Amino acid sequence: MSGWIAGLYWGILVFLGAVLTGVPLLAGMAMLEGAVFLVVFAFIAVIFVCILASAYRMRFVIAKDEIIIKGIFRTSRIRKNEIKSVQKTPIPAGFRLFGASFLGGWYYLPGIGKAWVSMTNFSDGVLIATKQGKHFVITPVNPEKFIKLAGGRK
């Protein structure tokens, strides 16, 4: 996973922790009000840690008859006989429709349309298009090797 993405999430978590635990102390709030801040921080921390843990478990697997994308929110299975093309693509700027900001979800990508994105870095993208018009953008460690094994083109 990209150090930039992981660093961003850890940085946000540390910042929120400092703010949510420091505010009650600086404001001289009663213990009950301070406890509410800590509960909110704990809730946010659990969400961020779950997202980060899922991101580190993200995998792109080429099986005999299918490609498996184990993303943060779901696992997508693409049968090889349904694949129209597999090719290298720059990570396009798009509009997030649903998902965990930098790591994945549904995006609208100009020139492509609606696509499921599962990424662990900001480079080395692979676009998988199906005959049914579905699009997937992933970031395997070695995109050229992935494309070759998936039967696509560069």
C-alpha cells in the first residue's frame, strides 16, 4: 500500500485524537463532556483502523477462470470469458460516488464512465473492462505482469 495514503489516514487519526482529547482539557469541560469527546474519538479511530486494515489486505488475484479483486468493501469476481480488455491506464481523476476516499469505491471517471476502483497507490493502474460494460480500476504491484497473466494488452 502507498505510504502516502497510509500516512494520510494515520495523520488524520492522530490529528483527530489530539483535537478530541485536547479540547476537553483546554476548555475545562466537566468529566462527562470530556468522556463524550473520547467516545467519539474511539468510534472514529475504530473506523479508520478497520479501513487501514482492509487496505493492507487488498489483493488482486488471477485464478484459472476468473480475476478476483479483494477490495476494502467487497470482493469482485470477474469471469475471464466476460473480460473485454485488460490494459494499463494512468490513475484518472474522477468523481467519487461511494467509497473510502483514496482507497476505493464507485467513481465516475471521464472517458470511462462508472467504475469500481480498488487502489493501493496513485500510479500503475490497470483498467479491466467487461463485455457487459462494467469497469474496474486496480493497482497491482506489477501491472505489466498482471496484464500478461490476465491475457490483456499493455
